[in-house]
Amino acid sequence: MSYLIEPNELLKTLQNEEVRIVDCRFNLGDPSCGKDLYDQEHIAGAVYFHLEEDLSGKVGNHGGRHPLPNLAEFKQKLEEVGVSNNTRVVAYDGGEGAFASRFVWLLSYLGHKHVQILNGGYYAWKQAGGKVDKEIPHYNRQTFHVCIDPTILATYDEVKEYVILQPKDVTLLDSREERRYLGIEEPIDHVAGHIPFARNKMWNEGIKDGSFISAEKQRERFAELSNSQKVIVYCGSGVTAAPNFIALKEAGFDQVKLYVGSFSDWISYEENEVVTKS
């Protein structure tokens, strides 16, 4: 199953199947913005998941700026909004792709097999004539069994091992803007540059006008890679790398992992080398 679903396809699906729709809208510069937008208007029947309160854990000395959430608490919220292992789930954001991708990656990491991104996000839904309202839905509680999929998570130790051994069958992709990758500027983290031996593939190059580009065009983006390779994607804090995870999977790459802690976790260890433009 594709990680993406088009608005017209979702409209048809809703006629015959119950789908739990998840609003993931968020603004990194204004953490309350997404929830405010949800309260004003959202896709009918949608529930809201907050990037920093639901899709991330507490920030510590290590783990990055958006570490994994407490999985027991995340599981509980899924159950409270009526998500079981068999529930079809579709997530959306404002068309950025990053926040819905974070949710989809996280739910996939917990072993859910029926989760997708609404391609084009909220505005594409409205343009397609989808129903919106401001009602807060309530669903019967369900049971969700966590079955962790370690094949899509890259740990700090794995990334450290990559830097030391430089295996030829693994590629490390930095998903940030080129200027941040090169260390020319760094507006967020206290150290500029990138993890050694990482290549740069900016995340939003895979999204045009609020929608993920086609699988064929994604394959063109990653043409220098073999789909038999293992790929680890990262960004500043594990959020904007998630669209590259989705893009690679859509392009046919089977072995893709997200380094959740990303660059902000890497630089939390003072001994780690960072590369900048020479």
C-alpha cells in the first residue's frame, strides 16, 4: 500500500469504510497555531495530534529536539481516539508534508500497517469538496497492540557505527537546507555543519505545491542511489527528514530508516565530529 492517498480517493473510501483522520497541522515558530486552526475548522471527524505534546517526548541531554514520545502515552491516546491495529488511519497537515509524515512514520514504527498521508493536506481536501467542520468528535475506545518495527528506526549507535566504518551499502542523507548542511548558517542548533560522510537531499524538493511528487519523479531525485542500498535519513530534529523517508519508500527503497534524534542529537555528544564547508 502506498503511503499516500489523494483527496478524491479518500472521499470515495469514506463512503464504504470507517477511517480515522488525524489532523497534524503545526507551526514550528508558533506551537499553538496548529491546534488553534483545528479548533476553528478541520476535516469532519478528524482528531488532533500535536507535534510536541503527542508526537515527541520530553527534551533531555540527548535524543534531540523532538525525541520519540513516551510510547505508552502515545498508545493510550491512539486508543482513546478509537485507533486499533485494524483501523485505517489517514493523517494530514497544512500541505508541508513534514508533520503528517512524522505521524505516519511513528505509527508505522509502532507496527500499524494501514496508515497514510492525505496528499496535498488540508487545502487539497477543501479544493476537492471534502467536508469540514469545527465539531470535536468522540469515539469508542479501542485496543492497540504495539509491535515495534526496528527496521525503520536508526539509533544513535547505528549512525555512530556508520561514521566509523563507512559501509558502502549504507547512505546517510541530510534532509536540511544546503546552507545548514554546509554549516554556512545554523538558525536553531548550537553547532553548524553536518554528520561526517552524509549527503544532502533537501526534504521539500520531494513536495510541490503542497503535494508529494510522483513516485517516478521521486526515483529521479534519488537516481544516484541504488534501491538495494540501506538509507538513513536525518534532519535537525527528526521531523523534516520524515518526508524524505516517505519519498524514498514511494520511490521503491525498501531499507530506509529515520534517525529520530538527528543532528541535534548528534551534536549533544561533544566528542562527535561535525563537517562544515571548507
